[in-house]
Amino acid sequence: MPKAKVYIDGQSGTTGLQIFERIGARNDLELLRIDEDKRHDLDERRKFLNAADVAFLCLPDEGAREAVSLVDNPNVCIIDASTAHRTADGWTYGFPELSKQQRAAIASSKRVANPGCHATGFISITAPLVQAGLVPADYPLTCYSLTGYSGGGKRMIADYEAEGRPARLDAPGIYGLTLQHKHLPEMQKVCGLAAAPVFMPVVDDYYKGMATSIMLHNDLLAKVGHAKDVHECLADHYAGQRLVSVVPFGANAPVLYANELAGTNELRIVVCGNERHTTVTALFDNLGKGASGAAVQNMNIVLGLDETTGLV
């Protein structure tokens, strides 16, 4: 059986490098590698994109749109890691655990939009609650999300790892203060919300790992008398999933650390609270299930492979 041909457009960026780390040594794939001095040559890129069975786009939004325009082979499946197509018509959102139908939709799609890192955390904990009717679509949601500095790409990594860096980088940095973060459209659309959440992202002085949380008033929810009801809903939704799990209620450590799942491709959900209030936190690696690990999982599904191949 011939090996599937895979091409990474944007192979030198953080996401591209992380995808290569996960698939570079696999013997079931043929990895197409463009010459370094030709990676901006449109004709050369067109040749590689159209020769692939699966093409990853690890590019800025405009570069991703350009890459899509270069593909005329209808058999090429594109997995776009940029923001460009996450809410676009004709694209399948690449979070297989979203619903019972989502994995099959990804498997049959030629255009898969890989989720954003913050969006992955928010959607993983919010979408099931909205689908089950526990969180109303018009609930005034708020979300904060902690991330390691690798999520900012090469420039931010260089800033944090530079000698003599500013002392302010020793402390958490709150950003996205315009409340118009680029992940908000997918967070709202995929969860079926009437309005986007109030969202506060925070970057801190550690390389990778993420903790995304929502906070709920139970008396504003439907069918919720205790945080345990929220936990039961999420545990039922993710039962049997291999890369997403829900910690038994009350079994989590007294402190959650955002880098707990750094270096993995897993996502772990922790529900805390009581009769009045509930918090739900998704712990994962912003470079794993929040980016490259998710992209490889989607590729495996598209190719009809065990979706955890190369990930566990």
C-alpha cells in the first residue's frame, strides 16, 4: 500500500516544526520537503501542495489563503492551522470530540480548520454544556486563559529567552485588552453562543502549557443544582475519548498548574465548585492538543488511521 504524502507549508515556524516532530520519523507517511531557498517560490509551493494527500498550512492568515488558492488537485486535503478559515463556509472545524458527528465530518472533508489554542480550551468545556442545554446560548460567559510564551511564536520566544530581557516578563502579562481576540469568532460560532464571551488571555514565563477556565453562576444555568451536575454532563460527553478526559469530581489537586500537560497531546478537564458556583478548566499543551497535536490527530482521521498514531 503506498504511503500517504504529507506536505507542511510553513515548515520552519513553531507549529510546522512541532508537526514535523510528531510525524518526521513515521514510516507510514512520505514527508515532502521543499528546498529551504524555494519555500517562498509560488510555483514550487504549488507543485508540493498539489502533490500531497494532506497539506498542513502553518502560515499567517494571508499566506494560508494564498496557499489554498494554489491547490487545484481535488484530492488534496488541507489542514489549516491559521485563523483564516475557522468560521468559513465549506471548512470543517477540526475538533473531533465536539460531537458524535464531528469525527466523521473531518474524515470526509478536504478542508479542515485546525482550532486555535485558546479556542480549544474554551470550546472543549463550553460546547458540550450548551449542546446539553445546561448553559443557555445567551449566558453572559467570561473566560480567562493562561498560556506559555511559545504560543506567541518565534518573536515572543526570542523575547522571553533573551539575556537581559525586561523585568516585566518575569510576571504574567494580560493582553487582548481590546476584547477582540482573533479566537473569539470561532469560540462563539462553534459553541452556538448568542454573543462572544468576555475573554482575558494571559501569557506567563513558562514555555508551554495552557489552562483555560470559565466561571458559572449555577442559578443562571438550566438543570444545574450543583457543580457536580456540570461535571456529570462533561464526563458523559467525553466518555470513551482517548485524548480528552474529565477528572473525577473532587479528585483534582488543590492547585492547578497551567503547564501540567506540557509535552503531551492530551486535554484534561477539571470541574470545581459547589451549589452556588462552578469553574471549569481545560488543561493542555498549547503546542499539543492546542495546535500541532490536534493537526496530526486530524490528519490521522482524514487518512483513516488510528487517530492517536504518533501522539501517545
